[in-house]
Amino acid sequence: MECMTKRFAVVHGPNLNMLGQRQASIYGRQTLAAINAEIESEAERLQVEVDFFQSNNEGELVTHLQQCRARVQGVVLNAAAYTHYSIALRDAISAAAVSTVEVHISNVYQREEFRHISVLAPVCIGQISGLHSTSYILALQALVIDETPVTPTSENAKDKVLLLSATPLALEVTKPLHTRAAQLQLQVEEHLFKEAEIINDLQNNTAAYAGVIVATDKQMGSEESSVLQQALTMSSLPSIAIGTPAAKKSPALFSACRGVITGFDNTAHGYLLALNALVR
Ligand code: DQA
């Protein structure tokens, strides 16, 4: 019988061969080889195949992306600096017509403004930023199957996750989120930004929570927003901001969180990935 194993391409752009030696305060100490090994073992767990490519050269990346057409079922792409200006890479993704997830090791929204712009995002199915090697792992999970639960790895896994939003979230988000949380032995506590005790919890009750998921789709008052930003920035809890394609981007809240997940058309998708990230 013909082998039906799905295959995915992991593509790294310029300077990522320098990971481990390059700006450790921003990118951490993990080498590219170590990140690839982590992706490889996640691929084994998901029973898919992955191949890896790194180049410092825009043309080589274009050629490699073109060749992904019909060869793989999806691409995990960290185009590094090319993300912010390469129309050639954007065209290559469109030409390849393969689902592509844009990833970044660092949270680009905490950095210079030119890094907040991605010319690739409109042709990618989503963007995951700031979670180091976990950005790649979530991207692979997003491509393979969003229903794949992960098993909590931390021995003393906390049992609660805070879900913060401006207005109550739709059932199409919260229902799958609660189901996934139950599989992970977690409880999701939903709260609105404006509840004062939540701001307090972010600072003083951190032992109770595994992390925070922040819905940034709905507009909130600027005063509310700055109080929340400050609380998130000062909190020791890992936090992940979620944005959807329809939403106005909220770089201020994006920069207050450790990681950012945007794009992903399926409304619940980003939230499920965030849960996976918090239990890793
Ligand atoms: C990067 C962020 C880019 O802005 C930068 O040019 C990189 C790496 C990241 O993974 O955080 O080289 O893509």
C-alpha cells in the first residue's frame, strides 16, 4: 500500500544558522540544530515527516518555497528579516500554494517598529511569535491537526488558565477551549479585562495559574488597555495574546505578552494553540 504519511517543510531564513551565538538575550541559547531536533520529535509524536532547510540567501529561499508545491502538505517558515520586506518570498508562498505558518523566535511586537510589519502574514494562515522553539512546535501542530492535544510535560502543572477578554467570548471559541482544557487537566477561568481583581491576580496570585490567554479582538477603552498592559508586563505569568485576521492589530497588548498568535481563520484555533503552549 502506498505510504500516506504527511510531510511538512521547516524553512529558516537568514542569520538563524547563528542561533546559540547570536543575541542570546533576544533569541536564547538554543542552537538551530537543537530547535530542529525538538521539531523532529514533535513530528514523530504527530506521526508526520518533516524536512529542514536554512539559507541566508533570498533567492535560495524562493526556490526552496517554490519546490514545496505539491511536495509537502504545509510549511513552517521563519523568514527572519525577510519577513519584513521580501515581496519575492511572499510571491513564492502564493505561487507554492501550500499552507504556510509564519513563526518568530522573539516577540517581534516587543521590538523595533519595522519588525511589527510582516509582508508575509497576508499569505500565511497564521503567525506565531515570541515563544522560541515552541513557536515552531505550535506551527507544526496548526498545520497537522488542530485537535491533537498535547500531554502536560510539567510535573507540577498548575490547574488553571486565565482567559481575559474585553467582552464575553463566543461559544464557538469557549466550547472547544473548555473541551481541550479538560483533556489537559486544566480549568479555564474566563474574566473580563475590567474586573479589578483580575489585575490584582495577575500580580499577586500568580501561583494559582499556569498562564494567561488574552483575547485582543474587541476594542477596549484606552485606560483599561494601559492598566492591563502594565499588569501583564509586570506579571511573572506566561501570557499569550490572540488576534484574528478580522481584528485590528493591537501591538500594545501584543508587546505586553510573552507570545502572540494571530491569523488562523478558525476562531478557536489560536486559543487551542495557546493552551498547548502553556502546558509545554
Ligand atoms: C526573527 C525576528 C526578525 O525580526 C529577525 O530579523 C530575525 C529573527 C525571530 O525569529 O524572532 O532574524 O524572525
